[in-house]
Amino acid sequence: MTEAVTRRPAGRKADALRPVTFELGVSKHAEGSCLVKFGDTHVLCMATVDEQLPPWLRGSGKGWVTAEYGMLPRSTNTRTPREATKGGQSGRTQEIQRLIGRALRAVTDLKAFGEVQIRLDCDVLQADGGTRCASVTGSYIALAQAFATMKRLGAISRNPLREPVAAVSCGLVKGVPLLDLDYPEDSGAQADANFVLTASGKIVEIQGTAEEHPFDEAEFHALMALARKGITELVTLQRTALATVGL
């Protein structure tokens, strides 16, 4: 490992996550809410139960899980204008919120909660790399709380979630595979990838990109191994957080 890579923030090892925390129930109004922190990346995830279903799903007997994502103006070093003032969402924003929705639908039985839509709002309060991964991971907790609220109110008879899902980034920095990149590492990586995996290790989505040179299969498998380790740890933290509120 090169000297530069050994100097990760706080002496973090190549296969170590940043400190990860989940604060549940941060909104008294939302049916589910979670403030997730991956190091200096902080995302507020809230789940809303909405009786209005997309028109194309009406009469299907199925529900829907969707997401919206946004970065607050001072979540980064310089102020970024709100997208509403620029006339609409950027392609990046649309791509990330679709990823979040796909990830949560992949572990949800959409027939188990009737013709209801769950909206997940992910607002980045502070960004330091991995905002989409934190959003997926925190949204699972918010969604679990929303379904628990529905069950407590008698709206559903069982939990529609099949298993936990989480996401983590990995990358090659100076030729070394690293887990859970912060912004300086991500911006200087030769290649980086976002892995969305379930608790049982099944793949929901992998997004991988080379920046300088293509990476080979062996390097991809090294990143995949790091991701599996990170997801296992994240799922344990998710379960522990939910257990604190009896879920």
C-alpha cells in the first residue's frame, strides 16, 4: 500500500467504513425518519405514506415505493443553487433518486400493503462523498419504520420488507482498493463503483466507472469483496438501530 493511501482520515484502513450512525424518529410528522451519517456525509431520510398511487398502478392491487433526492445549498464547500430555481432537476439528481427507489422496491413485497405509495425523501445536509449510498442505507430504516406505523394502525397485517438492503462505494486510489470513499478519495480515484446489495448478499445494482484507465476483472473482484464486507457491517448496524425502537 502506498504512503498516500495509508494516510486515510482518522487512520482508517483500506477495508474500513467511515463511522456510521443512524438517528431514528427525527421527524414527528413523517411515518418513518432517519438521519444517517457516513462520516461527514449526513442525509435526512423520511418516509411518507401517500394514498395517491400512480395512475398506471390503480386497480393492480399493488403498492409503490418511490424516492426523491436533493442536496441542500450549503451541503458542499460552496453554495449550490436549489434546483427549483434552475428550472428543474439535474440528470444526476434524477438518476440517484431512481436508484434509491429501485433499491427499496427490490426488497419490498409490493402486494403486501395495498394500493398505497410510500414516498422516500432524501435530503443531503452535508456532503463528503457517498451521498447516494447513505441515502439508500438510511431509506431502508425510514421505510421499515413507515411499515411498522402502518401495521400498528391496522393498515397492514405483516411487514412487506423481505430483507435489509444497503449501499456502499468502493474505488481504486493509487492502485489500491478502498472501501467507502470520502470526497477527496472519490474525486481522485482511478475507478469507483457503488454497490447496492441485500443482507443475503444478492445484487440489486452495481455502478462502476473508470476515470483514467479501464480496470480489470481482478480489480473489480477486489472491490466487490470490499463491498460485501461493508454491506455486512452496514446491515448489522441497520438491524441494531431498528432494534432500539423495537423493530
